[in-house]
Amino acid sequence: MTSKNVKLPLELVESIEKRSSGRPPGEVLLEIYKEYELLEGLTAPIRMNRKGFEKVSVYDILVDRDNRINELQTQINELKTMFQGMKIFFTKVGK
């Protein structure tokens, strides 16, 4: 295997420096790449089940998932409020 000089984005260099803790930059970069591959593998089933997600990044899939979870939590909170209102109504009027 040969190595060659390449230009890396500053964000990537900063990320490597944050994680380095005395390790060689190549090792840290390989670790970052393996984590990305793992995330990509974990999101593959989500991507296959959704139309239009064939060429979407892992980040977009995770953000979309978080948005759906937040919407679901909002709906659950609204249902809780409705049930509490119904309970109060039936307690006072239902007698």
C-alpha cells in the first residue's frame, strides 16, 4: 500500500485532533471511517423501506428519524392532555 499527500477539509483535521489522544492520525481516521460504515449499515433497512431515500446520507436519515420521534412525542402529549380533560369532564358531568 502506498500513501500520498492529500488535502483534507479543516473540519476533518480538527475532528482527528480531538480524538487523537496520542494515537497516529491514520488510526483515528480509520476509526472514524469504521464508525461511519457501522452507521451506514444500521440505517440501510430504514433507507430501503422508504421511497426516495436511495441516495440519502446517514445524517439525513438520523435527523429524519429524530424529527419523526419528536412529532410522535408531541402527539402522545396531546393525547394525554385530551384524556385528562375527558377524565375531568366525566368526573364532574358524568354523575
